[in-house]
Amino acid sequence: AEVPIANGGDGAGHHPTQTMLDLFTIKQAHGGLERLNIVLAGDLRYGRTVHSLAHALHRFNCDLVFVSPKSLRMPVDIVSDLEALGAKITETDDLFGSINNADVLYMTRIQKERFPDEEEYRKVSGSFKLQAPDLNEAKENMIVMHPLPRVDEITPDVDKTRHARYFEQAFNGVVTRMALLCKLLNVEIPGGEL
């Protein structure tokens, strides 16, 4: 294209630039992306970050566990697409039963602004609340990610655990998007390769 375009998020659809920084963060933590057990939890219906991330992760033969209240499940078209591509998917509403086997726990907030009905939002808000003790049996190298902002789905005591990576993830968003802009605009990065 003569004028490069980067999708920085499209409503409740997808968020490819977030996926780039998420993959980078996972690779930093685990040394690669292949064959990881990834738990995506929270608002999977309206959460555009998880839509894009699930599509990307299946390419690395990751096991995907979708954890959400029934009304906020991953959209059927996305699940169908992924299954047609051979992705291994488990859907559940049991967050705490999914943590111990995870390499990555990717939490999302319940997005009030996406709900057409406030009563529907109230029914599911606060469905999942991750606290530090919930991570006691987690794998040593399991990481907790979140696209931010958070509401109440991750309590502040998790911030001090070895698992918390969401602040590093946010920093990675800045440098990843800078690199993307440089690539799109053919700008060389001194001493760096993309």
C-alpha cells in the first residue's frame, strides 16, 4: 500500500497491535511461543485483545483455554474458525481450576461500555477476581498478563508476585508500536533490527 495502515483496535472486533506486544511479552517470559497452555479469561465476547491473540496463538500449537461467564464466551465465529484450523480449545467458567496448568493467564476486564444493557453488565461484573493466594499452586514460570486498564479482576496483591507481567506488557506496548511505526515508515532503528 502507498499509505500503510495499522489496526490499533476496532471496537469489540480485534486488536492486532496489542497481539504483537502480547506475543513479544510471552516470548520474553518463556523463550518461545510453541506449545504453551494459554488461559484467556474474563470478557471474551467483547474483548478485542483476546480475539486477535487467540488467532495468533493457534499458529504456535498452543492449547487454548477460554474462561468466562456463559454470556461472555468467545464469539462462536471465532471458536469455529479456530477449530477449523485445528486449534485445541477448552471452554469453561472455572478460572481457578484452569490456573495450575497454565503457562500464561491472560485476564481481561468486564467492559461495561460494551454492554447494551446495564443489568446484563451487573450480572457478570466481578465474576472473576484473581488474588495472590490463587497463584500458590501455579507453575513457577506462569505469567499473568492483562491488556489494562484493570477494574477489580486482579487485586493489587498480585502485582508483587513473580507471576505479574502486565506492567512489563504495557511497557512492551510502547516499544513494539514504535518498532511497528518505524517498519511501516521505513525508518531505520540505530543498532536494532526488526
